[in-house]
Amino acid sequence: MKFFERLTSAPVCTDSKVYAAGTTADASYKRRLVLGYPRSMVRTTLSDLATKVGSEVGVSEWFEVTQRVIDEFAGATRDLQWVHVDAERATRESPFRTQDGAGCTVAHGFLTLSMLSHWMDSTVIVTDRRAGINVGFNKIRFSGPVLVGSRIRARFTLASSDPIPGGAKLLWNVSVEREGQSRPVLAAEWLTRVLTAAVPEAASDQRASRSPRVSST
């Protein structure tokens, strides 16, 4: 839980944008106000978002990867390799070095990847969204280390938007950059779905009929 508490340290957004009381967008926006999500958030409807295919839609705020963040992620995932959590040993033996040549710990690649949902949620809000679904990835590349003490952020470019019953399926090209470094530390093709209405029962039944059936025998 403590790891995710680190994600709520951004400045509170206090602009006067108002959504219809009781709607999902209203509740989502209020939650961001309480959690202190960033002022750089982009607000758009799903139909307006579809016009931005091929464009960079949003850039997240910087997030500092401290040793405490790394340790808490290591504890949550049980990935306790010394190169992540043993700062004393890393000083002597780590292949990862600071600019002054000192050995240091490095964040898990999956820690950086796990930040994408938070970054997306705190950067792009679809005001008529009822639900968002993480479909998966076409490609993930960890292209550089994230040394302890680094600040990282994500850039989201919408590659495609295709209509589906009740919403749209989106393909995002995501790049995570480390402050002071030109080469990204992570590049990914991320598939998501945004639902703005209840999926018609007929469409749900049709999709279910196309799903592979698994025999119990």
C-alpha cells in the first residue's frame, strides 16, 4: 500500500472544471482532486480523443524513483534481487553507475511498467468514460536503466482509435523518459479500451460466442 501512496504526492489540481453531478466523470474528477493529481491533466471526450490519432495527447508529471519506492515495490512483488534493494552491495558491485562512477541500485523494469496506469489516469481523463480496460501490450522494451534517485515521466501518443460496441479500442505508443537523458528507458505499444455506455446485450452475446470454448474433460 505504501508504494501506491507515493503516487499521490503531485500538486492538487484546483481548476474550476465541473462535470455533471453523479456521473462517472464527476466521481473520477473528484477523486483526482482528493488524491492531488497534476495540473497538466488533459480532459477530452472520447469522440474528440479519436481526432488526435497520430498526435501526442499528454505528458505525465515527473515521478522520483527513491530507494523507498524500489524497496516497497520489491516487497510487493517479492523480487528482492540485491541490485534493487541492497544499496551497500550495489555501491561495490553494481554494473549500474552514476555520472560520478559510483555504483547504485536500479529500479525494476516492471516498476516502471506498472506506473503506466497511474500516469495515464493522471494525465488523460476521458470525461464521458464509464470504464477503462487494460487489454495488454503488443510490444514492451526496457531500453535503459532507471537508477535510484532518477525522475521519470511518460509520453502518450495515440496510434489508433477504433469503435467497438459502447466505446472504442485504443492503441497507445508510450515512451518513458528519464530526466537528463535523451534515450527513453521504456517504449511500449499499449492496448486499452474505453467504454462510454453499457455494452448492448446482443454485442456481449456475440463476443461470447466467438470466444474459444474450453472443454472440462
